[in-house]
Amino acid sequence: MPDRTTSDEQFAKDLAGLLAAPHTVPLGLKPGIPWFDFDLAFELGLGYANRDEIAAAEAVASTALASPGAKLQAAGHLVTAVVHMSRGRFRRAWSAAGKAAKVAGAADPDVAAEVAYVRGLVLEGRGNHRDASRQYALVADSGRPRTFGRAALAMGGMLARETQDWDQDAFETLATAVATGFEEVVGPAQLMQALMADRIGDQDLAAFLYREATRTTVPRTAAQASFHLGDLLRGRGETEEARTHLAAAARSSDPEFSAKGALALGVLLMEAGETADALEVFTFASNSHYEPGAARAHCHLGLLAIDAGDHATGERHLRIAQRHKDPQVKAAVDEGLAHLRRARG
């Protein structure tokens, strides 16, 4: 794997392959490997962190920090900053980004661009949107298209979250991110655009953009897009296609949207009278690591058991769900227990 630039198509292909193997790749990394350069170290560490593969990201950071080269060390500090952000440690993240700038010198445009991007994320995480937008703007003149795409995605998302209405600047900034063509940027930007369209009731645009976002290789984005598309189609009565997308979300590796997809699919199956299949899907969701989803699944299992005359099993599921403190879950449990009392006479 030779030295490359961030715009190299082969780099993107190699990176995708490495990101797909988080538990094996970091073990083979060594500071002296020629192709383990600043770009790969930062992209690999950031990619692992975004996929919640924190141990792999930390391994990349450690390898980069052990390098004799200042630029590669800077990548290690930047990945460390990203890891800190993933844990909500914004002060430590800011400090690590500062170390990256210091060790490589402010004159290196590659490092300066990534430091600005990471500082923008930290500031946004702290709620300082004004200064975050200034940092993202610094990336525009860096000449690093991948970083520019990420900054446009971050900026567009930040603008979109600031309002519950339509924000044309946000939509257009996200379109700029899509136009860069980088896989890790395109899908998430389309998903944000779809959510914007969905919340103002433009279902046709939302459905189109959700479908586009389901094709991404970014796991959480694909799962979230599949869930929202399935939910939108279910609301429009297009149940067969809704099933397909909700099942795709349920099969995903993302705990939250796997559980949400399974729950929505289970409701569709239940409404269609396919009780056995609904039970299977709800049982799957009840084992989710996403606790609100697991609790809701136990509510459904409890109600189905009560309707089938198995009051003991129904109560057991409802009591399990009752441990979760979410107000919506609590309301569902209360309704289920009332149903149980009526069934018992």
C-alpha cells in the first residue's frame, strides 16, 4: 500500500477494507510501516471511533504516537481527541487537538485542517456553535476534499439541529457534503436531508433521500435510514415495502435501530394477524442491548401472552419492562397491567 492522498480512489478502497476488520487490523500496525502515514492513521482512527470500535481506534492512536515522525504523532493526538469526544470528555479532546497542532507545527496544512475540524466538533459538542462554525470554515481553504466534506456534513447537521423548521442553508450545506462523493460523508448527509424533509411533511423527498442513504456502507446510517424509511412507508400504508426496510434495520449491527426496526416490524406483523412471526421478532428485540427497545419488546410480549391466556408469562414480561424508567415504557406497562387485571377478572 503506497503513500496516497486523501482524494485517491485506491485509498478509499483500502480504507473501507481496513475499517471492516477492526479487531484484526490494529494488531498488525507498526510505526515503521511505510503506508501507515498521517492520512491513513487519522482516517482509520476516526472511522473506528465513529463505528464505536474504541479499542481499535486507541490502538491506531498508540501506534501513531509511537512513530518518530512528528506528523504521524499529530495523527495520534487527533485520534486520541476523537476517542475522548466519543466518551464526552471534551476538555481532554481539546487538549489532545492542541498537542497535535504543537507537535507538527502550525505550518503543516494537513494537520491544521484536521485540527480545525476536530476543534469544531469539540466546540459543537460543548454547545458553542458560533465558534464551531468558524473552525469548520477554516477547513474550506485547506485543499483537503475529504476533510472539507466532513466539515460540510458537520456544519449542515449543526444548522439543521438548530431549527425545527426548514433551513435552506442547512440543506444546501449538506448537499455540498454529498457532492464531495466520499462514502462516509454522502450517506450521513443524505440521511440528515431526509430527516429535514420528513419533519416538514415532504414525504416524497424524504423517501427518496432515505432510500439513497440506505445504500451507504456506514452501518449506523444505513440502519437509521432503513428504519425511518420503513416507518414512513408504514404510515402511508405501503406495508410490504415497509416490512423489507424495517427487517433490514432489524438485521443491522446497530443496537438502537435494530431494536426499533424489529419493534416496528413486529407491530406490522401483529396487525396483519401473523402472531407467531410477531412473537419471534419481539423476542429478538427483547434481547437487544438498547434498553428502551428491549423494554418495549417485553411490553408487547406481555400483552400477546395475556391475550393468549398465559397470564403468568404476560405478567413476567411486564415486570421486566417495568424496570426501565422511560415514561413511555412506564405508560405501556401500566396499560398492560390494567389489561392483565381485566383479563383475570
